[in-house]
Amino acid sequence: MCAMQNNCRKLWANFLEKGKLPRPSSHVHAQRVAELKGNVVPFRGKILGIDPSLRGTGLAVLDIKNRGEMDLIFSKTVKVQAKESLSTCTRRIFEAVSETIEHYRPAICAAEQTIYVQNFQTAQIMGIARGAVLTTVAIHCLPTFEYAPLRIKQAICGYGRASKEQISKVVQAILKINVNIGFDETDAAAVAICCFFTERFLSETNSNDRH
């Protein structure tokens, strides 16, 4: 086992025991906020994060304020029962994403890319869910940024093989959430946070902020 993996596990053991944010994430957050104090105009507005899934799409809306402060103002898991048809699933996803965009008026959207899978049927199902999400966002003319799961984990935890539990703990710590929310929702919030950490939004983007 490499030294990086050992170090990461020690950080997480300390976090779970003492309730403190692991150093990789806090370092990334501080570094990102410091960068935004330079020549780049900080983004302010709402980001819609989406974790596409046919039976449990995660949605999260973050409100980005001055100095990189983030508030989770909405989260939801679009749950569709296994007995429902594919057409029903896509309709439910379309309706939920549309309602979220129309109500919260986010400036941009961030979505997780499809991971590599060996099973064709699984890949097909994931593609259907992702297609429903991207089509809905496109209909609403919302700029969209897409990120691979590895990139999201690195941005949030500083470690590309972080588990869902680790992602959830860091996201809730960053957003100062006092109640537990589902993994689909923390995954969606993680995508939105990754978007804010990763992209350099200039003043032109802010002028188009619809919030």
C-alpha cells in the first residue's frame, strides 16, 4: 500500500474520531478561495449539481456568496421504483430537473460524467439517465460543466479513490450541514463544489447570472 493511501486513511480516522475536516479538503478549499482573491472575478450565484441515475438521480443547488462561502439551499433524490418503465424514469427526471431550474434559477449546471463499466446493460441504463438530465438542462439553455468521478473525488477529498461515505462527510463539513442527507444528494453537491473549485468564472459569467 502506498504512502498516500496510508496518509489518507490516517486523515479519515482522525476526522471520524474528532469530527474535524481532513486536511486535503480544507487545503483545497483554502487554496481555491485564495486564488479567487487574485485577478479572477469570483463567481457568485447558484450552481445546480446533478448525479444522474435512472432510479435515484441526485440534485443539489448551492448558493455561492462572497469569498467563496457556500450554502446548500436545496437537495433531492429523484426516486423511481424498479417496476416503473424507462419512459417513466426519464419523465420523472425531466420533471424534477425542470422544476428545480425553474424554481431556483441556477446560473450554471455541473453534472457527473458516466463512469467506465464493463456491463453493456448497465452502461446503457446510465446513458439513458444522463441523456435525460443533459437534455433537460439543454432545453433550459443552462451552461453545463461535466466532471469525471475521479476528478470530483480529487477536488473534494484530495484523493481519487475516496468512498461515498468519505465524500458525504467532507461535503457535509464544507457546507456545514447538521443533518444527514442521502449519498445521491451529497454526490450531487460534490459535483457542484467541484465545479466551483475547478472553473475560473470571469465577470462575463457573472453578468449572465440569473439568480
